[in-house]
Amino acid sequence: MKVLHAALIFGVAVASVDALAQSQTAIAPAEFNAENAAKRPEGYRQWIFVGAPLTPNALNGGEAPFPEFHNVYVEPSAFAHYTETGAWAEGTQIVKELVTVRENDNDEVGATQEVSGRGYQQGEFAGLELTVKDSARFPDMPGGWAYFSFGHHAPPYAEEAAAFPADACNACHEASAETDFVFTQFYPVLRALAAEK
Ligand code: HEC
């Protein structure tokens, strides 16, 4: 019995050392179909949440390109690599899920009065986008980053999405994002990690 117990403990110890080694090297890959369309990632709401920028219609002449909250999540193995290095690894996946501003007697700037005060609260899911850094698969995309949308509407989202041409998405990210096409200037969690490097 004692021997079995020791073997079990040893087995667990070996398994966790393996997991640690993997977390420092392997980046969980995105899935693609034969035409290089991305499959909708599963479980992304359990990824690492890094921020929720908001550009409401009412502050953008009634026509913000994305009038919702932009909830941004980084795939955990890519987040671990960023934590270790301050850089985005090949294979990094980042999603942005759009969430409407809560409706509840919204005033002239689209804000609502809630128990916490006047402001903007999250309402309903309204769209899903993904970016993947994969220079081998997308050699023509600047920085190797490809961008996808699974729909700008309430779920259910599309199962697959083709990459946008570089000038549709990639160009603005290249011109204005702070860290390798990613808008870390809007994500203090990521800025703080990079500052520790
Ligand atoms: C005019 C500039 C611009 C264009 C064009 C643009 N984006 Fe972005 N994108 C941003 C900004 C700014 C952010 C930072 C967070 C936010 O406000 O959503 C962002 C953030 C993102 C993120 C989260 C990761 C990050 O880089 O911060 C994804 C995913 C994303 N955009 C996808 C897309 C897709 C897909 C397209 C094309 C359909 C696109 N973007 C086009 C400006 C742009």
C-alpha cells in the first residue's frame, strides 16, 4: 500500500513538472480548416481577461465602428509567454468579444443610472473577433498577425471565419498599437507585466 502511495505521489509530481515545462514552451495553437479559415475558439471566456475598452455611439457622432464594450482575452499559454518575456509568441491568440452597453433608460450620452452611479455597464454579447500570430501560415500578413470575425451580432457566432485582407484590420493595428500589433496601451495588466521585464 505504501509503495502504491509513493508511486502515485511520484506520478503526480512527474506530471506537474511536465506541465510546467510545457507551459514555458508550447503555445496552444488555433485551429484552421483546409482553406486557412480559423475555427471559433472554444472556452475563450476562460482565457485571461485583460481589459474592456468602450467607444459608445453617443460619444462618436452616433456611429462608432464598435459601439459596444470590447472584452479582450488572451489565450493562457500565450499570456504565460508574454509574462515571461514581454513579447507575443508565434501562435498567440487574442479574442475581442463585443458586449452592448446595458439598456435601462439610457440618457443622451447612452449612460444609465445604476446603484453604483451614472455610467456605462455591460449588457449582452454582440460579436466575436480573433487575432492569431502565425507567420508560417500567413506569410503575407504584416507581423504574421491574421484577423477574423465570427459575426457582429448576438450569439450564436459563426463556426469558422476567413482572414480579412491586411488593409482591413492589420494596417490600423500596425500603425497604432503599442506592442507588436496589440493595443497594450489600453491594457494596464499587460503594461505592468512588460514593465517588470
Ligand atoms: C481604425 C483602427 C482599427 C481597425 C481598422 C481595426 N482595429 Fe482591432 N483594435 C483597434 C483598437 C484601438 C483596439 C484596442 C481595443 C479596442 O478599443 O477594441 C483593437 C483591438 C482588437 C483586438 C484585441 C487585441 C488587440 O490588438 O488589442 C482584436 C482581436 C481586434 N482588434 C480585431 C480586429 C479585426 C478583426 C479588425 C478588422 C475587421 C480590426 N480589429 C480592425 C483598432 C482597429
